[in-house]
Amino acid sequence: AKREGRNSHTLYHPDIDSQPDYQLVLRSEIFDAIQEGQFLLHYQPQMSCRTQQILGVEALARWRHPKRGLLAPQDFIQIAEDSGHIVALGEWVLRTACNQLREWVRLGLNPGSVAVNVSATQLSRESFTDSVHQALEDSGLRPDLLELELTESIMFSDASVTLDKLNALKKLGVRLSIDDFGTGYSSLSYLKKLPIDRLKIDKSFISGLPDDQHDSAIVRTIIAMARNLNLEVVAEGVETLPQLNFLSRHFCDQAQGYYFSPPIAAEGIYALLLEKQQK
Ligand code: C2E
Ligand code: CA
Ligand code: CA
Ligand code: CA
């Protein structure tokens, strides 16, 4: 079942890209949808390669559309970016993820950290650091339990602004990671300038493991580089045991993917954490 791919886990609308009117409709609906509680988060566990314990979860947005069913980010994140609604949506995601993690901790569970995806537009807003601070304050979540996932595209914006902003975020005590690492066409020099804690190896490099010579060379190299730079490293899109074994053998810290679990509703994570705890 773990190999069936994303369509087995959520309802998607395959023709969505070819329906321009539909995109316009979604665009006009997105802001009200946030207010009306049509968005929800699914969470995907991040596992220790060594002990296979849950060390964290990544929050992934879903839109329960009254007419279209459950929509995946590929159907609405770009629209949210283009319309500027990504800022409101991102703020909602941040608050919801912090509150949810705090709630699990309050219930005596040990979910580790929660990772939230931050778009370049969201990060570029003057108010972003304040909104992170506020989400932490209001939820009472320990700052080091919040991780912000950034993409390499942030490096294309004004580099000094990025450095100041990331330093300000680090001062709050949150962790910063680079998402989709290796796909960004950007120079690696930012790794020594910016206060990054973790790299997430893009799933396109994991899919060919362990047989593809190029993928395995790239993944081994990223892991070695991360270790030398004192960065944690997470592999995403891990679907098979041979992939996991390869990663463990090369001392990758964490793995995330369908091999362990697809992204699931909060209730599912709750059940998983409870089950782990009782063992
Ligand atoms: P991402 O941050 O790279 O998230 C990982 C994506 O890979 C998720 O897709 C997840 O469901 C999928 N995935 C996880 N394990 C596997 C696996 O083993 N195999 C394969 N083939 N795929 C796997 P999802 O949930 O559809 O999200 C897609 C993208 O949408 C995310 O990519 C992220 O860039 C964006 N996104 C999701 N939620 C948010 C959000 O709240 N804010 C922003 N700005 N972007 C978001
Ligand atoms: Ca991510
Ligand atoms: Ca990713
Ligand atoms: Ca991605």
C-alpha cells in the first residue's frame, strides 16, 4: 500500500491545472475559506533513521472545499501566492500547528517538534518575525519545538535582509531548515552565512536509491556535507525499506515518507503517538 502514491491518500482533482476559470474561482474563495475554517492540517511523522522513533511532524495544508472535496497544496498554494493570501494562510498554518503541538504535549504525548512550511512571500513580510513570536506566545509552545522550513529561493532575495531576518528568527529560539535541498540552483555559500539547523534532501534524489549511481552519490555527498557543517539532515519521500537502509548506512539523521506514514489528520497522529508511548 505504501507504494500506491499520493492519490491513494487524498482526493485530488487531476484536471485542475487545465481549468483556468476554476483557478479564478478558487482565488476569489480562498480568503473567506480561511475565515470559515475550511483549511486543515495534515501531519507527517519524521522518524529517526537509527531508532525509528517519531522525532517530529511536518504540518501540510489541506483545503476542505465545500464543492470540490479535499484539495492538496498543488491546487491552491500557487493561487494563494499570486493573490497574496499566502500571508493569511501561512499565519493560520503557523498558529494551528503551534496550538496542535502544544495540545499534544499537554496531553502527555511526545511528538517532538513541528515543522511548518514558510513561503518566500510570507518570509519577506516585515511582520513575519512578530507573527512567529506571537504564535509561540499565544500557544505557549517551547520555541525550539517549532521548525520553519524555507526553500533556497529565499537566497535570491536581498541577501542581507535575509540574514537579518533569519538571525531575528533564531533569536526567538526556533529552528530553521532548508526544504527541497539540492533543487534550488543556488550557490552553497549561503550555508556558511545563514543560521540554518537542518537540510531536507529533496525526494527526487531519494527515489532512485539505492541502485541509481547518481542519486546515491548525491545523497551520500549531501549527508557528508551536512555532517561536516554540523547540520542535521532529513531525507524526504522515503518509500521503501532499501531506501531507508541506504540512508541509515550513510548516517542520515531522519527520514520522512510513505514508508512510515503519509501525511494524516491530527487524530491519526494522536493515535500513533499514544500507541508508541504504550510500547
Ligand atoms: P513539501 O514541503 O516538500 O512537502 C512534502 C510533500 O511530499 C507533501 O506533499 C507530502 O505529502 C509528499 N510526500 C511525503 N512523503 C512522500 C513519499 O514518500 N513519496 C512521495 N512521492 N511524496 C511524499 P503535499 O502535502 O501535497 O504538499 C506539497 C507542497 O505544498 C509541500 O511540499 C510544500 O511545498 C507545499 N505546502 C504544503 N503545506 C504548505 C503550507 O502550509 N504553506 C506553504 N507555504 N506551503 C505548503
Ligand atoms: Ca516541507
Ligand atoms: Ca520538501
Ligand atoms: Ca516539495
